[in-house]
Amino acid sequence: MSAIHRNLVSLEMLADDLADELGLIEISDDKYVTANYCRLLQQYHQHSLCLEASVIELTGREFSDLMVKQGVSSHLTNKNALKVQNHLLGFVIQYYQATSKLEKIRHVDFSEHAETKFDLLTTQAIKHKAQFKTIAKELREVEYNKLLSALRLPSFDWRWDVLF
């Protein structure tokens, strides 16, 4: 099995795991992603980056043909879509890491420096979400919704009408 095929299979399996985890999150009343969801998202991102590295030598046409042949990751219509996906995932992960640290400070850290840390992390979270929005608004809404669905991102944070 080639590295490309392995990464595609891994992405599909991780997408299913993300969907299962997301289903549990959306059932609950609090709309926060879990540590397990973030871990799965990071694994998905790593495999997606590996896929990007392994298809560098392919032409755009070869990549598109491969995606059609494999029948997985149908939202990846070309190599640029893969690059966009990786950039967006990077910002999502950084956003969730910052918000996770924010929650820990909010509920656990009562030191004298907690407010300063909280302000810095809030700024980081806002920055990462703004960077995400900058790239996302270059996509058409239909393309964005396909990507959102394929990546199994929570709609309460990343839905088009929530962002824009």
C-alpha cells in the first residue's frame, strides 16, 4: 500500500472517529470540544500534512485522478484544496489549544498572573480565528460547507453564518 493510499485511508478513518466524537459533543448542552476531539483533529492534520508531502511530485491532473480513483476525500478536488485544508486545520487546532488553556485558567488558575495569561490567550484565540476567517471567506459558501462537513468541524464554532 503506497504512502498516499495509507494517508487517505487514515484520513477517512479519522474523519469517522471525529464524526462520532462530534456527535457526542453536539448532544451535550455545553458547546465545547473535548480533549479527545482535539487529539483526533491533530492526528487528522498530521496525516493531511503527510498526504500533502507525498503528492508534491504529482501533477494537478494526476492528483485529481487519484482522488477520483480512491473514492475518498471527495472535497479534495485539487492540490490547492489540500493546502487550504491544511492551513485551515492548523488555525483550528491553534484556536482550540488557546481556548483549552483559557478554560483551565478560568477554572483552575487563580494566581496573580492569571489575568495577564488570560488576556494573552484570548488575543491568540481571536487571532487564529481571524486567520481562519481570512482564508475561509476566499472560498465560496458551497465549497466551505463541503470542507466543513468533510473535516467534521463543529458547526457551533465554524458554520458559515457564525463566522460571517
